[in-house]
Amino acid sequence: LEQPVDSLPKIEDTSDRLLANLHVRFVAALNDRKDSFHYWTSQHLRVSGMYWGCSALFLLNRSASVFNADDIIAFTLECQNSDGGFGGNHGQASHMLYTLSALQVLALYRGLDKCRRDDAVAWIAARQKSNGSFEGDEWGEVDTRFPYIALNALQILGRVDAINIEKAVEWILLCQNWDAGFGVSPGAESHAGQIFCCVAALCIANSLHRIDVDRLANWLAFRQLPSGGLNGRPEKKADVCYSWWVMSSLSTLQRLDWIHKDALFEYIFACQDAEDGGIADKPGNMPDVYHTFFGLCGLSLLGYQPSDPTIELREINPVYALPYDVLEELGITAERGL
Ligand code: GRG
Ligand code: ZN
């Protein structure tokens, strides 16, 4: 910690609906709660937790005041294994999920050149199978999350040429269903999380013209419930994280206005913990760093403008889940889009 949590503003000193100062405190305090049940149960995904927390701080433009960049970079570098991939914590096996999170954290803190880039490229590229799909690790689980992760991570490393993009696109298209959505694998039920992965992957591969955008956007727009919140598939309950999985997809498809913006704002605000900060999945539940980040993402994608001038909410890119200035520095220019 660059600054002790107690020196951060304790009471919410803003009249804004977005309790930004409390959310900064909430993220800062996570590092201090090493005795909590949550800390110990989430250690296998420490790198992803760091990505969610650090990204939340970047969105609020408060990253410099909370964590020490050198410490974050050093921790992340230690998660890179001899095979080139990254594990979720020191000494854990490489996995696509943590490899992307680690590269995103290094990108945020400008530490990419300190990792073994070529080894990371080789490990990611080796996860592609002959039918174009990707496995998550050396044990072979196949899922539409993994071609997205490969494309995002390799763009961060400037090496998308290391994989067969056309075959990846063909496999992703096999995962599209009659309802225009996408599932984990061919024939699997449509789910907003998988749709995010497929839409973002197709965007990076300049292949969005191969899907029926209006039909897919229609399925996504139907995720909004009377509460204003979004669910991830029909008949399910609303959850703040779909403010990212659904809204990022609609943003990439240029159909953000198919959602009632103010109603979603109200749902996200209702999920804030007004005492200790953080955002929960549903109103009244315990907040966590994952829903805190994705709640902020939803507000960012929909252009929420804080009324308090001391609060900032920066724009997040819906495909890479990184702030635009970071992508610019990496030389990642906009895809062709639609
Ligand atoms: C860089 C943002 C980013 C992501 C990396 C990990 C990943 C790639 C994508 C995950 C996509 C995904 C499958 C998200 C959905 C997660 C989720 C809320 C699953 C819950 O599923 P159920 O069935 O919940 O438990 P529902 O809401 O359907 O009841
Ligand atoms: Zn959720």
C-alpha cells in the first residue's frame, strides 16, 4: 500500500450517486484483510483479483494513490511460470484466465517489458487445437472464453500473428445458437458471459460482419428486467456483473441505446454498500471486488457523468477491458468494428 487505508477519506464526502471514495477505500482495504475467509478462498485467483481491483482504481483515476506499481509488477512477474504462462498466484500452474489477467495488470502498470514476452506468446499459441478452438490449460478444457483470451492477450503482446485467426473464427461461429447467442461450446446454451467473449473475439478478428448483429443485440436487450438490472440468460435473476458482459457486447455492436440507461444506473447504485464501499451482485448482498469493477464498467460504458467534479469515471474499452490510454500506448488501434 502506498498510503494507509485510514488516511483515505472515511466518510463519503460526496453527494454523487456514485460512492467513488468509498469504493476506493473498499479496494484498498482488500489488501489488508488477509485474515478474512474471502481472502483465503480467493488466493488461487489472486492475479485476477488484482486485475479487477486495480482496474477499478484506474477507472476512478485513483490508482496512483493506493497501490505501489513496483510491488504490483513484482508480484505479477512471479506468477509467470517456466512454461511461459501465468498462474493465479505464485507456484500455481499456468492457465489462460490468469495469463490474460497478468498481462492486463502489467499493461496497466506499464510493466509488460519486464515479463518473458516470447515465452508467453508461445504458451498461449500452443493452447490452440487443430479445429481452431482453444483449451484453458494443458489439461484441455475447451470453452469460448479461451479464443477471446488468446486474441486479447496476443494483441497486448503485439503477436496475434502467432495463432490461426481464421480457424478460431470458424470455431467461434460453430458456437452460435438458433437464438443468435453463443454458449461455451457448439450446442451449449446461450449465456451473456460467453456472448461477450465471442463478440469481442470476432471484433479483434475483424469478423463481426459474419453475424446477425440486430438479432444478437435483441437477445442482449431482453436481458434488462423491471428492476433495471440485467440477467445473463432468460428466466435468471439480475446481477451487476452483466452490466459488463451484456453492455460491453452491446457497445461493441453499437446498440448501447437498446437499454434503458437510467434504470440500469439505479440498479447499480442500489447494489453499492453505503457504509464500507464496494458493489455487490444484488441489492443488499455483500460487495466484492469483481462486482465493484464490473459495476463501474457498466456506468463507464453508458457514459455516467458524476455531478461531483472531484469524482472521475474514465472510459473503458468494451473489447479489451482496459482504459483507452493504455491501449493507445500499446499501439492497439481500433478494430474495423461493424
Ligand atoms: C477481461 C473481462 C475479461 C474477461 C476475461 C473470464 C473471461 C475472460 C470471461 C468470462 C465470461 C463469463 C462466462 C462470464 C459469466 C460469469 C458468470 C456470472 C457466470 C454465472 O453463471 P451462472 O449460471 O449464473 O452461475 P446465472 O446468472 O446464469 O444464474
Ligand atoms: Zn455476478
